[in-house]
Amino acid sequence: MTHSIPKDYSRWVWGKQAVLELIKIHPQKVEQVLISVSDQDRLKKEIVDLCARAGIPVSPKDRKEITRLLQVPAHQNVAARLKGETHAFISLETLVSGILLDSMPAPVLLAVDHLQDPQNLGAIIRTAHCAGVQGIILPKDRSCPVSGTVRKAAAGALEYMPLVQITNFVRSLQWLKEKGFWILSLEAGSPVSLYDLDLRVPLVVVVGGESEGVSSLVRKRSDWLASIPMKGPISSLNASAACAVVLYEILRQRLLMP
């Protein structure tokens, strides 16, 4: 059966790892899987086996047909159609309550301040999962949606990462401060180096958008404005690379905790 494709592809997930983890964790959300039979590998076989066990219909398609349906070329010959919206958000209160319930000594949250690039957002979600972040906070407006492109770039990490969508970014950060979190915002050119900070505290890391960085209101609410030391003539990293540097410095410090 042929389905119409929304312009934002909000009900399609593509890429082998993204589809595999989706079916592993949330098989009940998947309506149908399209897969090319021209080239089979271990991941594709695992996807087909998981679909068989979960009762998910699998439709053999050639690569050109999948490309025509999705209107994206980098789908790795596999795509899954969701029954509903691409991702279920949880409330900030639910996320923090769960963290407090688990008695985590120094939890880490990531707040993404109006990021527009889906590749960057997906890469950030993947890095955050690998670095042990407990949840990601996204603004409802002026932020790229959680699309198939984001899911593919996240390579399955989205299925494990709690996401919160908020309407007032600054007010939410203030609420987190009242709950005992420290706010660390990245700011190029800040005299405070990331590596001079003791980050073994409950922490919210704020990463800004590609063009404007962290907003002035968020900077005013931050406990730390820190920069990443640079040596080359190009003195900036993209959002996902900068985020990776910060999160792994935080992880390094936590691994030294008794």
C-alpha cells in the first residue's frame, strides 16, 4: 500500500541503526518497514527477524523506490513508517522526579537553545546518550523538529533518550536552578575555560544555535559561561562537536568521583 509522505517526514524513520533500535525498543509504534532485498547484511537480517517476531509488515522495495518515497538518498535501503508522531515528549517535572527518585549524585541534563540543523541535533542526541546524559530539553519554537533526519543522525540513540519540549526556555532553566542544578552555557571567547571548572555537580549544559549561540537571557541565568580552548585560526566548532567536548569532559570528571 502506498502512503503519502508528510513534508517534514515526521512519520518516517530511515537508516539501518535507527530503524533497528526503534523496533527493538518501541515495536508497537511501527506500522510498516520498507527494505531493499538487493543487498542483505547482518543488521538488515536482524531488522527482518525482529519485524517477524513483532508482527510488523515488511515490504520489499528496490533502492530507487525507497528514495522516491522518502525523497532522501541516504536511507541505507531501509525505512520504517510510524503509526503516529515521531517521538513522545515527557514533562520536565517527570524527568527531574525520576532523577531524584534514582538518587543520582550528579545528574547531567542537556538544553539545546534553538538549534536548527537536524544533523547537528541528531549527532548531539547520539553523543549525549553515549556520555550518560539523563535527558535533553528542547524549545517548542524556533527549533528543528524531531524528524527522520534527526533519527538517522542519532543512529538509534533517540529511542533511549528522554526528550522534554518546553515553551519557556529561560523559566525552565530557572526552575532547574531552584531544584539544585547548576547552569553551564558555552560561549566562545569567554575567559573561563571549560577545563578550569569542577563539573561534578547536578548540571544543565546549554548549547546554543548555529548562528546566534546562547541567547542573552540564558547567559544571564547561567552560573558559568565557559569556552573551549582553541589553537587554530578558525576559532569555533559546530554545535555537535562543541557539545561532545563538553559532555566528555563532564564524563571524565565523573569517572574520577569516588
